[in-house]
Amino acid sequence: MAVVIRLNVRGRKHLAFHKVVVADSRAPRDGRHIEILGHYDPLRDPAEFIVDEARTKYWLEKGAQPSEKVAALLRAHGIRLPEKMSKPKKKKERTKPAASKVAASKAARAKSAAKKAAPKKAKPAKKKAEKKS
């Protein structure tokens, strides 16, 4: 069972606040959870983030994976994450195809275009077999 630490949305439209929960990764976002660790209210000035540090550290030691938002909040709150979780994920960069692939595809397109533009050769007429009587 993969365990995650994530935000559980409460409140209503435009007045949402969040519970910080430990849940099975297969459970719905606002569904069943294992334990409530704290809460996060982004609408207060400044944003309020209260979490039970001892229980959070316990779950992190057990292998619970925090969501990106929770990881950022925990770092800002001063809770150290394990080394493999402490670095934010990098977005994948698009890689350009190799120059040789580009050249090969251009050559193939030029060759097919040349075939289409070339005049068609006349096919030789087939001789009908003579019937023997």
C-alpha cells in the first residue's frame, strides 16, 4: 500500500481550507484517510499552516510520499524531508530530434516528392495468347 501525505479540501467554493492527511494513494482526494496531521488555510493573512511535526516525521520515516504542495509547505515550516524527497521535481524538457534523423526524413520526403512529379512510363502492352484450334 503506497501512503501519501496530501491536502484534503474542505469548505466551499472560494472559501476553501485544507486538512493535511495521510492516505492510501488509491483513495479519493477527499475520501478515506488514515490520519489527520494538521490543516492549511491559505485565505488567512498570513496563510496558516499547522501540522503535528512528530507524526509528520513518523510518517515520512515510514515512507509516506508528500504531494508537491505539502512538501513545499513542510520545507517552509522547517520540517526536513528525506534526501530523495527534498528536491522538487523537474519538468521534462522536450528533446529535439537528432540532426541525422531530421536530414534523413527530409531526404525521404524529397525522394517521394520526386517520384510523384516524375512522368509515368508507358507500360508495354500484354500480348494475348493465341488460341490454338
